Amino acid sequence: MLTIHRTALLACAMALSAPAAWAWEPSAPVELVVPAGKGGGADQMARFVQELITKHGLMKQPLQVVNKTGDSGAEGLLDTKAAVANPHKLLISLSNLFTIPLATGVDFSWHDITPVSMLALDQFVLWVNADSSFQTAEQLMEALRSRPPGSFKLGGTGSKQEDQLIGVLLETAATTRIQYVALKGGGDVAKALATSEVDLTVNNPIEAEALWRAGKVRPLCVFDGAPMKYRTKLSNGRSWSEIPTCMSAKIPVSYLMLRGIFMAPQVSAEQRAFYVRLFEKLRGLPEWQAFMAQGAFNPTSMSGAPFDKWLDQTAHFHLVLMREAKFKAH
């Protein structure tokens, strides 16, 4: 009887530890929508996610990255909203999740889709061309204040989105006006600065990292309350951690970008749970940690109720910010 009892316990333990027979997994290729142009931070992250999932066999079905940039990214948001109960549609989000509906009045809210996971938060850095005479953010701000309004061109992604919002905050800090040049994606913005088509940008680190290494652009400060933590030397003996905060240069601006995964509306709890586990595995990979360091990301992650609460708070923050910048549609 003792032997039979032990066998029964072993069988029970194995049944509990094995994947449930009813557990859902994709039965068709999964589409990952990027509501932004190629070469930008969201696009680079999406394609790296695709690479890691394929390399490590984290999912049996292939992951396909699709850029849907129409109407400054609204196309991608609405495409995901319309894919009701489709578990094979994902969206990699950025903060245009909040800014697009506020700026355009398009019928979309983050509540219309299903949150899965925050992958990270992305920094914004104030950049100038490497040949610029400005070595510090203080020098640039002094020039903004002393030269005629409109003397400087700020390149950014889209209109009435994150880059232009930061531009408005810079204008307020310098009591001046800056020409805003709207470009398609973060990659285009970085190239425009490297070729001196614009005077400054607020590119995410991953978007300008290669050009910084190549000695074509120069970072002046990061729009955060604390310096970045990555100490590896990247360019001219400098690391991300050596870039001062913009606040230390008396620029009262702090702004971080969401990098998160969402699903279509009305998917099941099992379908959502599959992707939560998938991205937990992905974040544990050494290649992901290296990618976080390369792009100087804030590696904050969350899912479930904490993520929902964060989204609600951040949506309200953007409502206030867009209203103050007069970017909110009436």
C-alpha cells in the first residue's frame, strides 16, 4: 500500500508540474503591429523581439513584424482595436497610445485593447550634431534664449506627439519658439541631425546610439530625474551614465516613453496569459539584458493590475500635458 501511495503522489506531482492540456498557444502566425516607422525605437525593439523569439523557439508559430504608420500611427492602433477576439494580433506600443487620440480625436483609448506587459521605459536625450559648437545643455539653452525665436530646428517623429511635446516644454523653459520639423520615424530624425538638416533632436538612445558611436551626434542631457545607469564606454570615452540630466541644466523636463505589448480586445484570459509568460521568458534572456544596456533603457516591467493602474495614471498625465501644450483636439 505504501508503494502504491508513493506512486500516486508522484503521478499527481507530475501532472501539476506539466503544462496544462488546455493551455492555449497560437495556432497561426502572430502579427506584431508597430504603429511607427522603420528604424525608430519601437521598430527596432519589435524586430529584436522577433529575432529572440525565433532564435530561442519561444513560440511554435512565427512572429511577423508589420509597420502601420498611417495617420501618425493611428492606423496601427485602430487595426489592433478592430481585431476583436483575435489572439494572433499584437501591438508594440509607445506613448502615441495616449497622444494620438488626444491630438486627433480618433475613437481610441488604451481601454479598447488588452494590456499584456510593459517591456521597458525608454529615455529621451537632447542631441546636437557632433560639429555643433554646443558642448553642454546650458550653452544650448543660452543660445535658444538669446537668438531670435525660430532660429533653431527641432527634428521629431510625427506631429503633436512625444518629440513635439518635449519641444514645447523646451520652448517654455527658454521662453522662445523652436521650429518643429515632423519626420516619419526616429531613424529619419537621427539621420536628419547627422546631416545637419535640423539643429537638435530628442531621440531615444537606441535611435541615435550608432551615430553617437560613429562620432556624428553629441548627447547633451537626458530628460529624466536621475542619470542613466549604464557605464560601458561607447563614444569618445563616454558612457550613457555620464550624460547629465536636463534638470541639472535647469531644464525642468522629465519624460519617459512606454515600450509595451498589447493584444486585441476580447481575448481570453488563457490567451493573454500565454503572452505574459512569453515576454517574461524573453526578458530573462542575456541578449535582452544586453539590448537594454545598448539602448540605455529603464528596464521597468509589469503586467496585470499594476500595469493597468500605470496606464490609467499615464493617460491622465498626457491629458494634462496635451491640454497645456494646446495639442488636444476640441
